Amino acid sequence: MTRLPQNMVDSSSDSVVTFALYRYTPSIPAAVVMAVAFGFLGVFHAYRLIREKTYFFIPFIIGLIFEAAGYIARIFSHFDTLALGPYIVQTMLILVAPPLFAASIYMTLGRLIREIGAETASLVHIKWLTKIFVAGDVISFVLQCGGGGYMASGSAEAMQSGEHIVIAGLAIQLLFFGFFIFVAFIFHWRVTKLASTYKISKSVRSQSGRFSWDLLMWALYIACVLILVRSVFRVIEFVQGNDGFIMSHEFLLYIFDGALMALMGALLGIIFPGSFLSGRGGNQCERAVSESAASDTLPLEEGRYSWK
């Protein structure tokens, strides 16, 4: 197994570089708890996905599998903190799991907008909404994978350059994710304004039964905030560098990454988007409007409410 020398020499200056894979010995109990938690969540989400046939949530399940595998790799690192293999595996898998979570969240909003027939309430045209954010997610994913892969060469220069690439990937993820939260908020505000004005119930009838689109939106908000906090934490971690405070204290990883992502997975397991969305689309918002007030008194344009 490839192992990292305890002291690496920078060839450009012939000086000793104090770069270490771990500045502590990874905890077995903590890694086991996280691996079991994400493994359980992966099985639970897979069961719900198959039951509801909502395959747009597959990336989310892959992310949970990546998280579980990443923490399993940390168990191996406990026995050899200089082994590159387990270190690279845990670094890459734990890093790239949240972009997969985000991809399913992006697709959830797009399907929710179609489900309630409120396309004109979206700041970004529904045709492009999912494509734009997933594209940003892919760029972030590739950069983070590339940075982790570059670090796999094991040299001091590669480790430091890889960290910079990972930071770029995380920054792009934060940019797109922040914009997504803004777009989701504007959509939610417009639909809520309509519901309040015309006294429309926040639960609408869909092909999968009655559901509260408002509850689903709040679940997405909480999930987004948890991913956002985690991503900010990882940016600070890599900006501080290999000898920074965060990389020297293992418990911070479990609090601001592992625990937050497990909480997010549990939340969307309980309020599972597939239970709300039929995936077939429809005009549920129009239907709710027509059921709640006389149609000739509402500002409808071509059969749809004018959200602008």
C-alpha cells in the first residue's frame, strides 16, 4: 500500500514541507457511527424510492452510499495514518456526496413547480431551472473529484494544488446553491402570496393524494441550509490549509459535515419528496384556484394565474 512520508520535501526549495494526511488518529467509534447511519439512510431512501418510483432521487442515494463508504475508509486510516489509499477514498467520497444531494434537491423543486402548475412563478424558466443548477453541480463535482484525484499522487505540490482545486469546486457549489435558494424563495413567496390573497389551502390534490407543497418547501429550505453550512465549513477548512485548526481537530468534521448531512438525509427521508410528487406533472395550482374562488374574478391569463 502506498504510504506518505512523514516529512515531504518541496523540490523547488529543498525545504521540509510539514504536510500530513492526518494530524490526529481517526476515531473508529465515530467513523462506525457515521457509516452505520448513512448506510441505514441509504437503505431507507432506496426503499422509499422503489416504492414511490421517484428515480430522480437516485443521485441522493448514491451520495448516501458515498458518505458511508467514506467513513468506512476512515476506519482503515485509523490503523495506518500514512496510507494514501484510504485517505484519498475518504476525502473524495465525503467531499463529493453533497453535490449529489443537491442534484436531487434541484430536481425536486422543478417537479414541485410542475406538480402545482405554477411554472410562471419561477424566477428561472422551468425548462432551464434543473439544467442550470445540475450543470453547476456537475462542474463542482468534477472539480472536487479532480482535486481529490490530483492529491492522490502523494507529492507535497500535488497535495497543495489539489486543495486549491477542491476550494474552487466548493466555491462554485456555494455560488450555484446560494442562487438556487434565492430562486426557491422567490417561487415560494409568489405562490404563498397567491394562496393568502385568494385563501387557497396550502395543500393541493395531486395524483399521489393530497399534499402540502408548503411543507415540502420548508423541508427543502432546511436541507439547503444544512448543505450550505457544511460547504462553508469545508471551504474554511481547505483555506486554512493542512496545518489549520479544523484539520487538526477531528470532531469538527463530524459536527459540521457528518452530523449535518446525516440530519439532512433523515429529514428528507421523513418528508420524502417522492411521497409528494407524482412525477407526472399537472395543473394542481390552477385546480386549487378554481376550487377556492370564482374563476371569473381571478386574474388568469390563458388559463393560468399571472404571477408577474
